[in-house]
Amino acid sequence: MRSLDLGPLAIGPDRSWVSPASWSPRRSTGGVWAVTMVKNEQDIIATTITHLLDQGVERVVVADNLSTDDTPDILRELGRSAPVTVVTDRLVSYDQEYKMTVLARLAARHGASWILPFDADEIWRAPGHRDLASFFASSGADVVRAVVYDHVPSPDDDPDEADPVRRLGHRCVEPSRWSKVAFRAFPLAQLSLGNHHVRRPGHRGTGLEIRHFPVRSRQQYAGKMRTGAVALAASHYGEWGGRHWRAIGVLDDAGVAEAFDRWVAEAQPVVFDPVPVPSLPTPVGERYRPGP
């Protein structure tokens, strides 16, 4: 694992966040690179990254944004035996589309043929194909849209299962109205907030699916809303960006718990359709048990 420290660099409309000179992972042989930014995702990040590598992704680049849980330790453990590059992001502000655009462009500069921008709570799949790598190798598209299915906590979940991907077997029947994209590497590609769109020329296609685990427990949900609200307040988005996080992040514990219950209720109807994922490398995973 190569660990990079970006330092307190400025970010803004000029997208100045990291100098290419400070980026030094091994040059790609033309495979798929997955890029992400994370904060406090100890309960799920090991499963997400292990799944991507099992799917033929050549390298995973993670910008860790001041995590205060065990996320940095998990990333270090994974990087000892896996192609994982960790970027230390010390900018409090969210500014997702700028940071992800920088990571995607630098991956392209280092020879990646495809860029897969992902969130820690997303399991990407290519139904009907052996794995993601074979899907991209056979694709004639330049941008591929992925439909998103949210997984939902259920009374039937096994409380002794620490891994939320294995624990949350129920998903919404209907896909989310928000899709995501992966794309063929392009030096001037520009991602949108949420990785929902990418600005680059070329043919658009479909065929990918994401299983999304945004709400996994009351404790995780509360932390996500509150840290998200702080990061958004420091960003350039203004009140229009992340209104859901902003509104819930300022509530007391009872208010957040009510919002959690409301999210689960509004996600109905659901169907039991668990996601098969590879076993986690020891000792990563099992000791990072989430709260209720």
C-alpha cells in the first residue's frame, strides 16, 4: 500500500486539491481502477473493497477524510496484501465532485482503462457476466449507467452478523431514482455530485447494478447524518446540497431515531435478495461490530 498525504490544500472552483506530482502508485496495465472518498465506514469498507478486488478491479484508491473510527486501520490492513492506495484527505469540506474528479483523472493519467467511482456503502455488480472486469472488457460503451437498489434493515436480520452486507438481505423492490456511472478513462472527465453523471464524450450504455447499504443501524445512521452535516457546512454547495443530511444532522438522538424509522418505513415494499460477497481476509472485518 502506498500512503499519500495531501495536506491542507485549498479546494474550489479551480478544482485544486492534489498535485499530480504527489501521486505515485504503480502505473496500470490498462485495467479497472475504483476510486472513492470515505469517512467513518469501519463496518462496511473491508467488504466493499474485497468485493471489488474479487471482481477483477486492478487497483482501489481511497481518500480517507479524517476518519475517527477504525477505517484507517482497516485500510492499512487491506493494503498490506492488496492493491489499495490510500490518500489522506485532511479537507473537512465535502466537495465530492471535485475530489472524485481529481482521483479519476489521476487514475487515467496512470494508465487505468476504466474508472469506477464508488461509495463505501455500494456493492457493484454486472449481472450476467463473470465479474466487473469482464463486463468492462467486453463493453462498447464509454459511460455505463448502474441502477441502484437500496437494502433496508429488517426485523429478520441476524443481530449477531457484524457485516451489514451479509446482515441486510432485504432490498427495495423498485430501484432508486438516482443511478450512478462508471466510465472509460478520459483525461478531462468531470464527475457530478453523488457520482450520478460524468461529463465526457462517447456512447452511453447500461448493464450494471449497485446494491446500496446507506442505512445500516441507528448508530451508523446518526453518525452519517451528523458528520455529513458538518462536512457539507464547510463545502461550497450552500443550502441546496445535501438537504437531507443537514436537516437530520442537527436533531437530537430521539429525532434521529425517528428519522431512521421513517426511512425504513418509506423504503417498503422490500424483497429478500441477499448479495453474495467474498469472505473477508483475517483479521479484517469481524472485530468491527456496529452498534444497534
